[in-house]
Amino acid sequence: MRILVVGAGAVGGYFGGRLAQAGRDVTFLVRAKRAEEIDANGIQIVSPHGDLTLWPKAISAHQITKQYDVILLSVKSYALSGAMDDFALAVGPETMILPVLNGMHHIDVLVGRFGKHPILGGVCLVATEIDEQGRIRQLAGLQSLTYGELDGQSTSRLEQLDDTLRGAGFDAAISSRIMQDMWQKWVQLAASGAITCLLRGNIGEIAAIPGGADLSLVVLRECASIAAVCGYPQSDAFLERQTVDLTVHGSQLTTSMYRDLKKGASVEVDTILGDLLERGRKHGLKTQILEAAFVNLSIYQRARELTSPALNS
């Protein structure tokens, strides 16, 4: 299968790099600056699963001359609109678009642009970042990619995709409940992201302060309550795991949103927190800690855009 990876950053570069290493037919769709970096230094991955440097095929939007079987979409939510314009010519009648963005808003946007047929649901679990040397650094051993039809059906195209993604150096699996999986990740990410960004500390630092762990559990319950009223109640086992993870003394756990905040970068506040809040409001829910985190990060994001708008393009 011909795979077009849209974005060669911390997530797309990691999974795309592993796929290319495993001999899959991978092309990266990148902007000019990233293309220059890849041409000069390749894609470099520093990982507990083995370091890797490769010089993959990389093109820009105007160089698209064919349609692809799979488009692995790994950009940040605020870059989605521009990314869709960039890869539109790569979408054919049988193309599968596999997004691994956070939240659910991107599904509505993609369906609105390309129709429902090409769109799959996807969840990636990996902790990676771009370090000061431009390398993709994996921060923990977890690395998985889950995918499925939005309606949960088993299809031949999904099986073909599964054959392509398996055995490429990371965990890959079909899910018959991908929407539930996406909501589960959203609850986990929103809760941990909200509390670490609002209180400006990792989970261990928050838990060490009297009342800190209690606030973490309040925001977890708020996020889970929104999921439940939207038709995706979270399992007791999942909530028990999150309760432990959000209250462990000495934990270094953070989120990509918190790491972006610490670096002064853009944060996905609208899609991770704002969209979740809006769905809760439609059902009359009041979620005050989540609201506080959203307002806090929105102020940060607005100030950042006013002082350096070009950085958000």
C-alpha cells in the first residue's frame, strides 16, 4: 500500500519512520523548511526501542502527482485546515484517511471536506518530542496505533491496512470500537492536560501539595461525565487506572500540551478542552475545573498569537 504521512513531526515522523524502516512504501508530505531539514539530516529517532536515522521520500503539496492508498494524518489540530488543502490531491475514491489527532472535532472537519467514506478512526499512544537537535526523541516505551471503521464494521480495506501496519516496529491493531477508544484517550488527555497546565506542574508535583490530588480527580470526573452524557461512558477499570495515574507521588507524568506550554509553543486548547466543554454545555453540565483550565490556556494562547502570529501558521 502507498502511504502518505502528513507531517514529519514528533508523531508522524516516529510512526512513518518505523514504517519506512520496515520496508513499507512511505512518502512524507512536509513544508519547505522541514523538507530542508530532512534533506540535510534525515529523520532521526532516539528511542528505547532502537535509534534510527533515515532519508525517506519527502514531497511538498505541489509535488503530489498520484493518489495514495493511505493518508496517515498526524498534524496538530490548529494545522488541520492547511493540511487538508495540502493533501487533497492525494485523495482518490478508495483512499483511507487515518487521523491520529486528539479529541473528536477533526472527524467532523474531515467528513465535511472529504465525505464519510474515506475517514477512519485512529488512536496513537506514544510520548515523543522534537529535541533541540531536531531529533524525534521517544520519552517512554509505549508505542501503539489503533484504527477502525467509524461504524465499527469489519471491512476488507481495514484488513489490508492492518496487514501493512503490523510488524513495523510498534504495536498495531484493529478496533471494533474505535469511537469509544478515541473518547477514552480524550478523557485521559483532557484530564491530565487540564490539571498539569492549570497548576503548572507534573502529576507528582501536584500530588505532593495538599489538595492537589483531589483537584486532579475532580477534573477526571468532569471529563468522564461529559463523555457519559455524549454516549461514551468510561469503564470502571479505566477510571480506576486514571485515578492511580493522576495521584501518584513522585510521578513525572506530563502531557504534550503541558510540554508545549512550557516551551512557549501553541497548545491545542480549543480541540482538547474547548470542544469537550462545549459538548458538556449542550447537556447542561457544569465542569468548573475544566472551565478554569480552558480559560487559563485560552488567555495564554491568545497572548501568544497577538505577539507572534507567524509562529501559529
